[in-house]
Amino acid sequence: MLIRHQIARLLREAGESAQVAGDLPAVAIDDAYVERTNNAARGDYASSLPMRLARAAGMPPAAIAEKVLRRVLPHSAIERIEIAPPGFMNVTLSRDWLRSQVDAIVDADDNFGRIELGNGSRVQIEFVSANPTGYLTAASGRAGALGDALGNVLAFAGYQIEREYYVNDAGSQVAAFYGSVWARYREVFGLNGTIPDNGYHGPAIREIAGAIAEQHGRAFVEMDEATAIEKVGRLGLDAVLIAIKEDLARFGVTFDRWYSEESLHQTRAIDAAVAHLRQRGFLAEREGAIWFTSTDIGDERDHVLVRSNGVPTYMAADIAYHHDKFIVRGFDRVIDIWGADHHGHVQGMVASVEALGVDRSRFTVLLHQMVTIKRGTEIVRMSKRAGDYVALRDVLDEVGSDACRYFFLARTANAHVDFDLELAKRESDDNPVYYVQYGHARTASILRRAEGIDPRSGDTRHLSDDAEFTLIRKLLQFPEIVEVAATMLEPHHLPHYARELAATFSQFYETCRVLGDDPDVTSARLKLVLATKVTLRNCLRLMGMSAPERMDRG
């Protein structure tokens, strides 16, 4: 149990004990409201419990705090609890306990920061899921970083995670893609090719069509046009999916399943989902079409599921997909990560999940904003491969996966990202990617220079400098960061913490000579360095970034 929760339990139990003794009235104490302080002079944690109880109890907060404080049981982690106006209870951690946590971090190693929040419940995260009509964009890369890091965090917090990519290989957009590839294929042989009105014009389509022509020659030219479009289009789709998988592999993103939209039609899963909604009373027939009456459960409008010509809509396929997630495969929770341009689809999907008989709280849609790629102050508008968007592969070519991961994660999902390529390549403290990874490399360098001293043998009782305890306190924030990121579904807390930890370690290193003349202090500080290395590495891994052992200082 995290120390914050232990403190909260102590204070809650003390309050309940005071109530039993008649010192406090019998009012509900649901939470002790313990938070980290932002000022070391106020201790490590503060509780606002007395102020929250004041109105119901009919007592001044300071008086409540005194009653609670008298009933707090001793705890090895707590040095003292002080009351501060108007009724805060400030908790300072014991230095002996803080020292012991360095040993605990080193012993936990790869598992430091792991918490039991999910209790093994099954969570499916669907992300990226870009239409297979061209190369992945930088925005798709942001979705990849968010989804993968969130999956890492939730797995570290005790959930069973399955990552999924929903392949939109059916519908009008795919038909337009097929027609576009067919037109470019014909052009290779000097034949007239007309891109559909809603088709795709980027260089990627020419590259794909050219590759098909090179491999198959004129095999499709004399074929029946409808058959040829289907075959050429399918080859083009397969080529795009291969390219998407290659880009994601370079980015370090893997999926447990690639789920085909077309399979929903082939297996009659759409019919099953529509029948489920009909059984639950959420369908109506109007002018020959089948409607989902989502306004019955708070949606702004109803949605057509099956057109009057019998063709299912995109909404019907999406509902069938979520019917499969919740009803067929039985996930406890589903998280979809979509681009912000899909915001108009969220309310309808939330309503559909409820209509299927699933509690809304089990379904979350995270919307992420777009990415602007810059070179200094200049906006990069064109991709050499993609036409009117910046391809993820081009960004990876220029700055690598780690920089992409960090910058895509560094802001909340609902905030726009300005990604400066020049900053991402800079080997200086201005570049947070370099700064954090160099912090890890520095810990590794110090340990290598220790000339055979085993850092695990250090006795942490020899740690006494304020800078050492500042670093220990920062290390102990990591499990709490994992908890916040998992609870709030906000992996952006990781890069911020990593940078703060690297800065705190740098301050410690400047203040405290690690490889000094006193062997006992040296070995103790080496253990603290190792604990820092463990924590930085674990944080970087959750972000999907590498933790280099060696780096040159630019």
C-alpha cells in the first residue's frame, strides 16, 4: 500500500476512534483527503480532513484536528504530524523510514512502482486504427504513443491489457481508396485513370500502384473492371497495412489483435448487434430504414443503422464492434483513443454501449488533439512521401522513436502538440528527451566508475544530507505517479516526472560527492544512485523509451 494511503487510513481510523470516544460527532468519514505538499516546510503530506468535517460536525477545523491527532496510532514512517491553520494536518516522514525506502527500491528493481489497482480486470485499449488508405500520420503516432504508454501503465497497475487496432477495411472510404489505386495503376501503362471524387491523390497512392504494376505487370488491365478494382485495391490495402505495421514496429508499438471491420459483415456480427438492440427496445423503423433510438437515453439525435437499401451504416459496424468487445469477448473495461475530429461520434457510441446493457463507466473515449511539426519556428507542412500531411515515418527518420514518444506524451491528450524537430535533435539540457536519458546514462556511468564496489551493499544509515533526502522523496513519488496516470488515464504525468527526477538527481550530484573519501558514505550514495537508475529506467520503459547506459555529453 502506498504511504499516502497508509497515512489516510491512519487519519480516518483516528477520526473514527475519536467518534467512538465521543470526542467527535458521528458524521461520515469517507476519505482523509491526503495529498503531497508543495512546500517542504509543511511536511511531506497534508490532510484537509478537519476542514471537510467542520460543517457537518459543527466544530472549528482546528478543534477537529486536535481530536483526531490525539488518536493517531504510531507508524514507523511518520516522524510527526502538525496542525496548521485553518485546520490542515501536515505529516512529515521519518528520515529512518526514508532511508529504508532506498533499500526497498533497489530490492524491487524492475517492479518498483508497480501497484495493485486493477486486480487483474481485463481492459482493452483500441488505438491508432487509422484508415488503411496511406502512410501513418504524425497524429497517428501521437495516438500510438498515448495508447501504448497507457497500456504499459495500466499493466504496471495490475490490469490485464489487450491492445487492438481496428482495421477499417470496409465501407465508402475503402472503396474510394480501391478506385484511387486502380486509377494510378492504369496510369502506369499510359491508360486513362480517374480518381474518384472522394478519392486519394497523395504520392503514396502512386508508389503503391507502381509497386503493384512492377510485381504483376498488366495482369489486371484486360480484366473485368469491377473485378480488377477489387483485386488491385486489395493488393493496395495489404501494402498499406504492411507499411503501417512496419512504422509501428519502428515506433515500438505492437498489438495483440488486428480486428477487421470487414469481418463484422462476413460473420453477421452486425446482424447480431442490431438484434440485441431490437431485443432491448432501442430500434425503430422509419421510411424503410432501421434507426437506433439513442435519444431515449440522452443522445442528441437518433442514428440510422441500416439504410432503406439494406446496407448497414458505419455506426452499425461500430456498435457491432463494441458489442463484440463487451458482450462477446467480455472485457471489463474498454478504452478507445480517437482523434479529436471524431468528437461528434462519442455521444452516440456512449449511448450505444448503454443500450447494449453495459454500464457507461466501463467505456471511455480519449480524444487527442493534432500535432504540428515544426523546424524551429517554421511549420513543416509537406511530407516527401505522403502529400498533404506529415508521415510518421518521416519524423522517425529524422529524430527517432524516443523523441517522438516523449514529445507526443508530454502534453495532455486534449492539448495540441507543437513538435520542434530541431529541439528534439539537440544534445543539450534544453531537449527534455536528451536531459532525461542523459540522467539515466549518468547514473550508469557513476556506477561503472565505482571500481568494483557493490552498490547493493551500501548502508543507507550513512545518508544524512538534505539533498539526499530530497532525492529519496522524489523517487518515492514514482508509484504515486503510476497511480495517478492509471486512475486518470493520463500518461503525460510520466515525462514530467522523469524530467523532474533527472533534475533532482543532477542537484544531488552537484551537492553530494558520490565517490568520496569516506567508504561508508560512498557505498550508501552509490545505493541511492542505483535506486535513481532503477526509477528512471522504469519510468522510461512505461513511456516506451530506451534507457541508455552510455551517452556523450554534447
